Amino acid sequence: MGVITYTSTADKMKVFSAFIREGLENGDKVNYLYPDEESKVVRARLWDHGVDVEKHEREGSLILEGLTEYYLSRGHFGKERLIDDGLKKRVETKRQGYKHMRELDDLGDFSFLKGKWQTYLEYWDDPRWETPSGPYIEVLTYTPFIIELTAVNVEGMSDVQRSEILKAFWAREPSAVVSIDLLEYADAFSRLIGMPHKKIVGRNFLLEFDPASDYEGIVDSLVKEAIANVEPLFIFTSTRSVIHTRLAKQPAVRFFLLSTSISKPELKSENEVLLPAENIALILDSINKVLEEYTHANVFLVFHKLSELIESVGTERTYRFLQCALEMFSSQKVTTIFLLNPLAHPPQVTSQIRGLFPNLLVYRKNGLEVTKIA
């Protein structure tokens, strides 16, 4: 699940609309709870961002409710009733055949609870959500079926209060919670190269790096930006790479892990697929399947092991692979970064690979340098 913090200066509806639109297009059911005073704004902004609210409400795939209407419908915050109703909805949604149930709770500044955020956390952190029993026991069989996004307006809160709230959310299952600050992360990568987020979308970057540097931080910034903008991100790397080690616990990141010990794709976990490292056709097929699945979304893709591919299959085959891949990435919605260690190859090989990319970045110990931008 994700926990988003925002203030009035952040365009939260851009992010929320992307999350909702992606779910509806994917065949999910979406429940969106928002501060009461935002009812008209919510509907208008969803429509502005491509969500046909009336159509999806009529079909039952989109449920919009104010916080007071949902949580205080009987005049008080009844934890037992709310948990019971929530579990019923999850079970019913599964039985209706939806792919996932997306729950977006924009809690605002907790004014609907008169600022008593601990009341909500006690409800949110109840163990029955993780280990339901009785008629809701089947919820245990589809934990990945639930996709949660909780948002909090931290404007006016002290640093201490903000820290306490985030710590409380992380307490339940730290490895499964992603904390997103819209102001800090919405352009975490793009501002490093002096661009707004919308200007990097659709570009293909070659990032030349010094392996002795902390270059993985650049990829981490891209991950944060993709998460903050609710855009899918896929990373091609290996199990023991520094990038996988750093980002493996990010549930929003999907990995294709290149391995020399297998001959066909294998599903390692929900977010990880093993691929034969030297089978270019299967790598391209995996890329194509991602693009087919996310035809309407801005997709971010990182290919970490370009140097290793050159060493294993040769420069000529790697060059042809890149030509095919870059042709597949011609869509204005696909943003890619290929990482190359120039110290591992003769200058002519690096130059040949470099010539394929319209956007070139170099990262050394002294930081990131923008060498070429189309």
C-alpha cells in the first residue's frame, strides 16, 4: 500500500486520477473517499483527467463518498461496524469478478474526526484486516487483490505530528508500505536534469555511470518520481545487483531479473520474473507484454545490465537489441533509462551504443552531468 502526504500546493488530483483511471482501465473496482467539501471538485477533476465518472458509477466500478458520509454515517465512528462492512465489500468485490479492489482514502487533515488521527489509525491497524475470520476467511487467499492508497494533508502540521502519523502507518508492515511525499518526489528525477516531469515522459536516456559511484541513487529518484505520479515502473537487472538490493522492498516496482542459470521465464514472486540473461528474444517479448498491458499509462522502464549484455552476447547483437527496443519505445508515453558502464568497453563500443540515444546522462563521483538532450 502507499501513504501519500501532500499540501494545498500539490496537484493531488493528478495523482489520484491516474491511480483511479489505471484501475478502471485494468478492470478493477475503485472506492474513493475524500474530504466532504471537495465533492464537486473531485468529480470535475476526475473528468478533466479522463475518468468518465457517471459511466463508471452507473456500472458500479467506481464508488465516490465523502469521509463523513462513510465513516460517520450513524453519527459516530463505529470501528466494529466499519471493519465488518469493509470486509464484506472486499469479499463481494472479489465475487463480482473484478481483478483488484482499489481503495483510495484521502483523509485530508483528519478534520472529519476533529483532528483525532489516532482514532483512524486504530481502525486501519486492526489485525482483522490482515487475518480475517468467519465469513471473511477467504480474504486471506487474495491479499494481492487489495490495492490501498491513503493520503494525508500535512499542511499546518508540526514536524513531530507528521512524523508520528507516518510512523504509525509504517508500524503495521514496514516492507509493504510506501511513503510518498508529493512535493518532494513528484519530480525527484526530472529536476536533476532541469526539466518538469511532463518533459521527461517519452524520452529514451542512456546513463553512463562510474561503478564506483552511488549511481543507484539516480534510479532510486526515478522510482520515487514514478510512484509519486502513480505511473508503472519496471526494472531489468539481476538478483544480486545494487539496484535490486536497494529497491527490492518497494512493492510498486516490478522486476525482470536476468539470470544465466535458467532457460525460460520463471515467476519468482508477484513483482519479480526471472528471465534468461542471454535470450534477447525473450527479453524483447517481456518488454512488449508490458507495453501491451499499459497502453494508456506513462510507463517507466530501467535496463540496468546493458554492459553485461554486451559481454555475454556481443556488441553486434546488443546493438540490434537496442535498435528493436528503441523502436518499441517510440510511444510518447514510454520513458526509458539504459545504464552503461563505459569503463568496461573499448571507446568505439561505447561510442556506437551512445549514438543510438538522443538523450545522454553521465554520472560520476562528482555527480550527474547532462551531456545531450534532444
